[in-house]
Amino acid sequence: MKGSEGMEPSDETRRLWGHQEAENQADAVLREVYSALKDKGYNPISQLVGYLLSGDPAYITSHQGARNLIRRVERDELLEELLRQYVNQLERQSTDV
């Protein structure tokens, strides 16, 4: 098949290179959406998990433009930022011991 050369699955680990700008945008969006969900009395963790798993923006309130805001960032970028923050917290805790 033409154009499919080199498209075979690999056993090598792939690297996903992030960009500082995307990290900052994802962080800012998560903070704003978290705040909007809290303001409306929702459980932000549950609502964000629902959105991240399904992609359905109905999990996010429209309060303070949060629903439109979260659509500006890809879900994988949001997950990457959440994981980055979690790992950073673990590393800080391990150096405090």
C-alpha cells in the first residue's frame, strides 16, 4: 500500500514532547474551571473526571465561561498537566522527608 511504509507498530517507547505554552494554558484553564465548578457547588474532581473520560462538555458548568474555556485545550493536554502537577507534588514530598 503506497504511503504506509514505516507505519508499522514499534516496540520502542514513544516520547511525547510538550510545550511550555501548552502547559501554562492547561494549568490556567484547569484553575479557572475548578473555581467555576466550586462556585456553583459541584464536586470539581468528579466533574473534571467525567469530562476527561467522556469528552462531554456538559460535565462542565457554563458559569464564568468555564465550558467554553475547557474546550480550548485538548483533553490529553489537560491530563498531562494534571499528571505533571501530581508527580511534582510527589517529588516535593519525597525531598521533604
